[in-house]
Amino acid sequence: MNQDDVLKDLSHIRSLMEKSTKFISISGWSGILVGVYTLVAVSFLFWKLKMSWLRFGSSGPTLVYLESASPVRIIVITAVLLLLVSVITAVYMALKKAEKAGQSAWNPASRILLVSVAAPLLTGGAVAVLSLIKGYYFALAPCFLVFYGLALYSGSRVSFKELRVLGILQVVLGLLAYAYMPFGLLFFALGFGVLHILYGAVIIKKYGG
Amino acid sequence: MKLDLSLYDKVLENRIRLQIMSVLMVNEDYDFNSLKELLDITDGNLASNLKSLEKAEYIEVIKTFIDRKPNTRYRGTEKGRKAFRDHLVALEQLINSGR
């Protein structure tokens, strides 16, 4: 056994250790698409609910609905549709990316990914439903950002390290959205929209697609 | 520099076995089909090398059922982990000796 062989073996081992523990089939393009969907959805809500951007009242600036029969229903339907389309897009693109790389998307790393994002997402979903029932509609966007960010953070253990940064930023935006609650939708557009697009661009540039 | 070959492991001299151990070093356990796909080798090749690792007590076999279908997973033992680390040290020495 000569030294070149040993070096080749070692680099192969390294890539195996990496490949077997990381789910790298998350597509950068799906980040961009989800970001665009979000901006479209938020614009639609602003248009449909005829929200004015700012209104200065006695309690400071707030976002208000000028006129709408049932803003809650429209918001919930739009949100559910957005999430559904986003998840379908992300899964579809991941499957395609894995196929292109000649790998299976369903491997031990992706199973760990699913398990680690499940807890924060399910908790967040429960908090969102409770907020809806209790009528804390403004809490929806901040709650979504915080728990989604936590899910990304815990999932980043088995994926790109950029995912961790994205998760932390989502949590920070979510907390800001809690602090400035009437602007929740704007923070949501920033987090789920703009940040996803930036993240997608970084992944495409760095890892190619 | 004198080479200390006491750390060099005959079982791990085989490339496939070294690769299997490397996957089991960084994962709690790994199932047969995922290993096969990752290493891109045939059933028979993988099975025989797993058998050797099992005989050396470097790995342990966990047999479970998922939806009544057998699912065989493998886990690195403490002995196997030590052998892997030692073997890497030996390889490192081998490389350094030539410089």
C-alpha cells in the first residue's frame, strides 16, 4: 500500500462521513421559489384586505384593516395554501436534486432531519391553532417565524451550516414581530420571503443548485 | 522514524470495511440498504464484509421489523471504534514517514 492510496482512502472516508450524516439535497432553488410565493401571498393579503401600511393612532403606529368582511378567514386560507405549496415545492425539488446526484432522498440523514424539525414544528402548529381559537390573530406571524426558525436551527445539524444562520435570523425576526406585533405580516414577508430568497441564492452560488 | 505497526489493523486493511466503519463512527446506526446505496456495492460484497466486521466484534447487528419487513441495522462497538481510531493513526504515521 503506497502513500497515494492511503491519502485517497482517507479523503474517501472523509466524504463518506460527511455524506452519511448530512442531508444536502435541500435545493437552493426551492428557497427562492418559496420566498417569491411568500411575497406574492403577502402582497395579495395587503391588496385584498386593503391594509394601509401605517396609521398613527394614540398608541403609536399600527397596521390596520381598512375594510374587510372576514380578514381572519382570508389570512388563514392564504397561509395554509402558501405552506402547502411551499412544502410540495421543497420536497419535489429535494427529490429531484437527490435523483440528479444519484442518491436516495430517504436516507438516515433525512430521517434525522425530519425527526429534529418535527418537535418545534408541531409545537408551533399547536401554538398557532391556539392563537387562532383565542383570537390572537396578530400572534400568528411571530409564532410561525419563531418556531420555524427553531426547526431550521435543529435541522441544520444534519444539513448545510447556512441553515443554522437562516434559523437564527428567523427566530430574531419572529421575536421582533412579537415586539411590534401589528407589523407581523411585514416581518413574515421579510423572514419567509426575503430571507428564503437570499438563502437560496447563497446555496446556489456556494453549492450549485 | 521507526514505524509502529502495532496500531495497523488487518481487518480494516480492506477498503470496504474501512468505509463501513467510517460511516458507523459518525452515525448511531445505519441500515443495510442505506449502506449499500452509500457505498455503491453489491449485496453480497457488503454482506460478507459486514460479517467479517461482526466476527471481529467491531460492529453489532440490530434486527428489527418495520411494517413486518425485516430491517437490519448495524452499530459500531467500542472495540470497533478504538480499532478504527488506531488504524487511522497508523495510516497517518505511514503518510508522515514518507515525507
